[in-house]
Amino acid sequence: MLRNSMSRLIICILLILGAPSVNAGEADHRDRNLRVMTRNMDLGSDFGYIFEVLATTPNDSSALLLAITRTYLEVLASHIPQRADALAAEIQTTQPDLVALQEVSTVSTGPFGAPATTVVEDQLDDLLDALEQRGLHYAPVTINKNADVTLPSLDPSFQHLVEVRLVDSDVVLARTDLPVSEFKLEKLQKGNFAAALVLPIAGANVTFPAGWIAIDAKLRGKTYRFVTTHLETFSPVQAAQTSELLSGPLNTNLPVVLAGDLNSDAHAPSFAHGPAYGMLVSAGFLDVWNMLHPNDPGLTWPLFGEDPPLGPTSLVERIDLVLAKGSGIQATEIVRTGTTAPFASDHVGLVADFTLLP
């Protein structure tokens, strides 16, 4: 099947802007119900091999090359197309209007010393193909590129040096079969945080940007903002990124939903476990899971405690969150998804329902 993410993106925007509207009187008699999903797609590695070398023998180039190679092979062995189909099955079951995706990665290779232009894995295209094969109508509204890193590695045969390029993005998908009365795109924003993780790798400081996407959309005459992000794990950087969110895309009078992998444990909130949760709650955001399921820990990470995956018994943190703010929006339900095999990711997903109030 042809891989055409950009074409799908253009088609999606045209459909959203130009879909026929329903009669205004008819719309007035319908509830303004919004359903959103957040899902970390999981590259297939936590970069543990690389972090271990950086922490113990950062000047050992051979050890670092082996760590990068082991990470590359770990990604290749993580069954990305099959996991994409498992996520498509979740979307088919829940039918969200908007899907926030984090850790959406493309892996490319090339000869050592040359550009890495041969695509080996493309998570977004795999997911779009799986959705299409299931007869579902979704396309990317926007894609925000974060990290873009190229490093030397050995090939799977361990015989040749190659360049391996990783591009990490956040993506928002939208249904393309909805009338404009249910989803009318009004404004798109995206950006990268000024605060970013910087790691010394192979004698150079490598920056790993993170970013956000914000969509203003209208549902039966009511405008709301949907924001997604994937915050950095390290607390000082995460705190700075959260401050940028609060002064940037979250600074609005619109009803706003924030959905994403915040890397901040709402199950045991503290600065050490990630300051974002406390900062957002202090700023007036409501934790939808805690509000609707106060006696359920709602853990979301990590499904893969070891290989083979342990499943829900290995979950220890609640870092995938849906938060909301504004008098014009009311959360009515939230459920976890992706908790049974075959697992799409090492994260559990969330699907949340809202009513937009007059």
C-alpha cells in the first residue's frame, strides 16, 4: 500500500474545512459530545543501553557503538506494524473524534558517512495503513517533529557500519467522516519547547527537543481547545516545559483538554516523580481520571516489565493523563485501553468523553 502521510494530511484538512454542515436547528437539539484518545505509540526501546554507557563509560566509543546497535536491533524486534494494527483495533472499538499520539517515530538508515534516507520503520504510516484496512476514516490533522538524531550503528549482521536516523514526532489524528457541525477546524498551533534535554554523545552535545500541538475546533457552535504533548522525564526540564505550556497553548479562555504522556506520576505526585502534574493541578486543571475514578489508581506504565511483557501486573505509574479546564466543559467518562494482549505499546491508553456546555 502506498505510504502517503502528507496526502492524507491535506485530504483531512480539506474534509474538515469543507464537509457539509447539518441544519442549525437540528444541531441545537443534539448534545455536544466529544471523545478523545491519548496514546504513546512506543518506539520499542527505552534507550537503556545508551543511558547505561553514558552513565558509566561515556568516553568508551566502542561501548557506545554497541549500545546504539543493541538499541537499533531492539526497535527492529519490537513488531511495529503488528503493534500499529493493535492500536487501530483500539481506535475501531472506541471511535474517538481526536487521537493524540506521542512517540511516533520514523527510523531510517544509510551508508556510514552518508545521509540516512532509507526508511526502515514508519509508525505513522503503519497505523494509517492499519486504520484504512479496517475501513476507518482517520488522518493526521498536524504533525509536530521533535527529536531528529542520526548516530552510527552496526547493521543487524554486525559486519558493517551504518548511519541510523530517528525522527520523533507528536501527531493528532481526526476522524474525516464527521460533518463540520461535529468537527470544524478553526486554528492549528504547534511548537517545540525552549527547554530541552541535552546529552553528551560521541563527543558532541545532542539536543532532544520536545513539543506540543494545540487545535481549536468547533463542535455544534461551541469552540474548544485540544492540546497534546510528550514532556521530558527529567524533572528540571519537565518543570520548564510545563511552564511554557501554561504560558502558551494552555493560556486560553476556551474550554481546554490536555491529553498526553506527561511523564509525571499522578499516582504518587512529587517533584522527583515529575513536577508537571502538581503544576497543572495548581493552575486549575482537573485530573479527569481521579475525578471520575477516585478509588482506582488507573496505572498506565510500563506494560512491558520484561520480555515477554508482563501486562497490567507490571504497571507502577500513572503518567498518561487527560486533564481539563474551563466552565464550558464537563468530563463524563474515562476508560483505559490497550490493557490486554496483543499490546500496542508499553503504555496504556486513555479514552475520555466530554460534554461541551452552552
